[in-house]
Amino acid sequence: MQEVGESGAWREIPYDDAWWPFEARFGFRASVDAAGPPAIDEPHGAVTLDLAPVFDAGPAPFAAGSAAVDAVALRAFVDLLGQDGLEGGDGELVALDWQHPAYRWSPARHALGGGTWRVPVVPDGDYRAHVHPDQVWGTFGHPWQRTLTVWGEPLVATLGAELAAWLPVRRRA
């Protein structure tokens, strides 16, 4: 595995090894149909947020909105991985960016080291997911439907609730 990024928080992993479990678990179906059904089988309890206010706001507000979503997600990821009982909260997630490199990454190291998000949370051109290795919680962004699905009770209660305070809820599973 190749380490990338200033803080060593991001490690590139084989694309197929990362996507296959996600596709198998969530029935991922790629489609550019903005009006079609969700691209994944949304887990029970998931909340899907409408990112249209971020996308429709213009270049500077889009950049600010995307950065805000990333910041809120990072805080939730760090908090939840620390609650997993992992040493120093330094657990890892799998980051998926359709048709681009996949990564295992440490939100805690990323938070401490700063640097560039290799896979931002907002899906600004491709499907994106940030998934706990056991797939019990995570996010999935649909670029054409301009949505962000958050699943898993602890992530819905934190990230989902915070984002729902300023982004419309499109649906709940």
C-alpha cells in the first residue's frame, strides 16, 4: 500500500478490493439518471440529504459548502472512530471515488496533519463513499442526484443530524 499525503493519513489500496465489498453489500448500480432510483440499497435508518443548496449556490458558496460538509464529516468520523475503542481514535475508513484510486485513511491523522482530502465527501463529479471497514456506518454521495446518504445509527445521530440542520432531507430509509 502506498502512503500519500502530507500526514500519511491516506494509503492507496487496490480499487477492486475496495469497491467489491461495497458493491456486494449495497447493490451499487451506476447511473447518470438524476431522476432514477438511488444508486445503492439504502440501509434501514439511513438519511439522504439534498445537496442542491451547495451545488446551486455558485463557485465560492459551492467551495465553502463542500468544505463545511467535509469539516463536519471529519469531526464525526474522528469522534466515532475514537468510540470504537481504537488506540487514540486512530481507526481507519475506506474512501471510494468511482473510477479513481481507493484509499484507507485515518481521519485522526488527517485532522492533525491537515493537507488535501484525497476523496472529499461531497460527490462533485463521481460517486463517493466513506465507509467503516465493517460497513456498519458511512456516507455515499450521488453526483447526478446531488445527494449524500448517511447510514448507521451513530453517524446518522451525529453527522446526519448536523447536516439536516442546514440541508433538506430528501428521504429516510
